[in-house]
Amino acid sequence: MKPRHKRAAIIAGGLAALSLAAFLVLNAFESNLVFFFSPSQVASGEAPKNRTFRVGGMVKEGSVERKDLTVSFIVTDTAQEMKVTYTGILPDLFREGKGVVAQGKLADNGLFTATEVLAKHDENYMPPEAQHAVDQAQKTIETLK
């Protein structure tokens, strides 16, 4: 083989290996990507079915129901509400009327089954996505009035 052909073969092999590595990295990144949706976005059908995503807002007062380790509650952004179930130990800061972000999947019946629940960490904190969703929902309500 001529040196010119060797060089072309090495370059082609390097490009193929680089392409394969880029594909594997992007594929792994996509499978670990988790999007955030508000209850209003979920109600309008923007959230994916049978794929993990996060939903956030405020825990509705009087909505928490406990049975053994299974807890169900309603997350609201003041415009829409969404029922969430979670089996496990909730964070110590989880309370009614406080901010929460739940990660899980939406079932065909509209029930969100969480695999992880995150609660706010202090008096003034709300996740930025949840605060934005609440603000948008309040603007929508004001527009409808």
C-alpha cells in the first residue's frame, strides 16, 4: 500500500472511531435527559407519555394522603392540578403549601408516579422552573379575568 493510501485509511478509521464515540456519548446523554413541566403543561399534553420527566409546583393544602409508605398528593401551579403518588420516605421539608419537584412517569390514566421527590430547602426557595411555572399560570389566570 502506498503511503498516501495508508494515510487515507488511518484518517478514515479515525473519523469512524470518532463518529462512533460521539454517537455513544449523545445517546447516553439523551437517555439521561430529564425535562421539567408544570401541571398546566402536563394538562395541555406537552409532557411525554411513558418517559421520565419532572413536575413541580406547590403541594395543595389538604391533599396529602398517606398509606404505609405510599403517599399521594396534588401538585398545583395555581391554574391546574396534578395528582402524584410516591412510595418511599419523603424529604423532611415536604409540607402542604410548600414547593416540590417530583420526578417520575405519567401513566395513561393521568396519574403521575414519582420515583423521587425534592422539597424546598428554606422559607424563600422555590426551584426556578417551578417559580416560572407558577408565575406563568398566574398571568394566564389574570388574562382570563
